Amino acid sequence: MMTMTLRSDLPIKYYLNLHTEEGLNDEFTLLFEILQYLIKVSASKEKSSSSNLKFSSKSLKYVFGDRIKDETFKINLVKSLKTMIHDEYLKAEGDFIYFTKKGLTYFYLTND
């Protein structure tokens, strides 16, 4: 089983859960929110954290709740996801988007 620890060089806003505050968000904010959600779901199902780091458009409704109904938010989310796929933090396959090793290790140290 892989263990994951938040990187010590990650900006403090992620540790304090302030990464979504106005003026503190960056291009990785949405990626971090999705990853945190997937890790919590994986932990609640007692699965290995790395085995299920994928999501679909349906998953995003659970991650972002009512914010997903805001057209401006949705446009920014799609733009962010496309950028993260282009930059290889995420990988699209069929109906799912997977976290790549690069996407995971931007936030976490792993022992795999």
C-alpha cells in the first residue's frame, strides 16, 4: 500500500485549507480540491489511495457542489482541466480523467 505525505515545500495555504480563498487561489487550486476529494473517498472505502485516483464529470458535482452550477466557475474548471491535461498532471482516458504521477507528486511525497 502506498503512503502519501503532503510535500513540505507546498505553499502554506494548502496546509491551512486557504487555497480557495479569494486572491490565494492559483492554477493548482482546483486540482488540489479534486485530489483531496478522491483521497477522502478512497480512505472511506478503505482502498489503496493510489488505486482510484480517477474522476469523471459526474464526480465533479460531488467535489464542487453548487459551485458547479455557476457558469463562470464551470468555464474556469474546464479550462483548468484542459491545461492540467496538456501539462501532463492529468490524463484523459475514455470517460475518466486520471491523476498522473506528476499530478500526484506536485502535492504529495509517495513511497511507491
